[in-house]
Amino acid sequence: MANPEAEPIESSDVLHSLDGIPCPECGCVNAPDHSLFVSYFEAGAVTCVGCQKPFDLWAHASEELKNWPRSWSAFHLLGAVVTRQTVALEPDRNNEVTIRAVPEGAEILRVSMNVMGPSEGPPVFPALYIPGHTLTLDPFPRRFFLYGMTHGRTTLPGSTVWVHVTWIHPDEELPVHHLADAAKQFAAGRYKGMIIPANVAVEAALTPAVTAWVRTYCSRDETDEFLGPRGATYAHQLKVLSKIAARTLDLKPLPERIRTLLNHLRQYRNDLGHRGILDRPERPEPDLAKATEFLTAAVFGYHYARYLHSRVISPE
Ligand SMILES: [Zn+2]
């Protein structure tokens, strides 16, 4: 989803890459850009960029979310950029780190560090020193200090730290930011909190797509009335209109298992949005398995809406 043109230029100690889905066969990371999802919708599988073998993107993406640590896997599907900045860590002193090459206003999803030291033993480790005694998580500080901890081993040489920052560009489409909100709730284990942003992400992408498609047949006033508050709701768009639109545009329909999950997500959203609680026996609070299905379905739903929208030829 990231816009490569907007990515900062690389320098000798900074490297950018797209986060992504490791191939189940060879482990090669497949960047989750929009074309990967389109391949899945059109062929039912994607071809790994490494070993060229096909794999089921849906099945593998949801397995990854279920089986790997959430804080790590939740952002793989979003097309977030990972920036690696190399920092020299001098022993027993504060080493200043300024996060560069991540645009102002970018949504930082995750910061992690890898330490590389000499082979002869435990290296100098980074201790986070927080000026002002407050660690703000969002927005994450652009400038902080890493203290080189030696634990009294005064002869230790310095080590190197890779600071990895996973982020979403501020110019990304709004649904991507909603998906990021859902992924953050998922990563924190607050599964109920991901329902509304996950649902909004798909709705905010599907409604403009269906509107553009209806506009190819009807005037603006007719379209506004048809899709307005007393017309076809998001439920109708998801269950009926997107199917007809796909048929008329000669596109593969949204896979039924994804449509069913998105409809279920919509019902959960209505419970929370209208009544504020999940107390219906048929819709208990989502557990990890359910949250995994919902997050995966929302990401695929967003890409399907974008796919549909891109194939509508606007009359204007
Ligand atoms: Zn592979």
C-alpha cells in the first residue's frame, strides 16, 4: 500500500524495505502491495517472488497472524515501510539517536532494536534513556538516547545497533490508517477495539467504489439518492451491489468466505456502534482466532474495494 515515490532516499546507514508475508516454502518476504492482492483475487493464489511457487495468500496470512507474536505479525499485511538505521553504541555513555528518513506525520507502528557486538561475548547493550522522564508512545519520540550498558566490564568495545522503525506514510489513503488502527488494537490484544476501525476501513473503501460504479449508469443526483441514508446501505453494497458490479466489470467476485466474514464484522460493528456492548450469544467477544479472521478479512476487503474501484471507468 505504501507509495514508493513518497519514500525517503536511502543513505549509507539507512535502509528502507516493505514489511511483508514470508513465503511458506522458501521464507522470502513478499511485499503486500496492492498487485499481490489483485493476483490473489484473479487467480486464487499468488506466486512467490523468491521460489516462484504458488501459495494461498489468505490462508498463509491468517495462519501467520494466529501463530506468530501479534506485535510482530499484525503489521505485515499493511504494506508498512520498515526503515533500518544503524547506530554506533559506545560503552558507558549516552548515544544520541535521531530517527531520520521517516517523514513528518508518519504513523510509527513499531520500533525494535537488534544489537551486534564482538564475537567474544555479550556485547554492550542499549538502555533507553528518556530525557524529560516521559516516554510518549504516539507520536514516538524522534530523538532519544541509548546508553551503552557494560555492567562493569570496562574493557568491552562498542557495538552496533540496528534500530528498525515500522511506519505508514501520512499520505496513505484513509482506509489504510483505519487498518493501522485495527492492527494496533490487534497487536495489543484488545480485540474488541479493532472491530470499528476494521469495519470502517472496508466501508470507506467500498462505498466510493460502488458509488463510482453506479455513476457509470446514473446521474449524480440519482446515485446520491440510491446510495444515500435511505438507500442502499453498506450491507447492501457488500452483499449485493459489489457482486453485481464485479459481474458487469468482468471481475472475479470477492471470495465468499471473505464476504461472509466482512458481513459478520459489520454485525459486530453494529452491536458496538448502536448499543455499545457485545452481549448477543451469536456474537461473543472476539478471541484471537476471530480477531485474526476479522483483521485479515478487512485488509483483503480494502484491497478488493480498491481493485473494483480501479476497474470502473468514470463518466467524468
Ligand atoms: Zn517462496
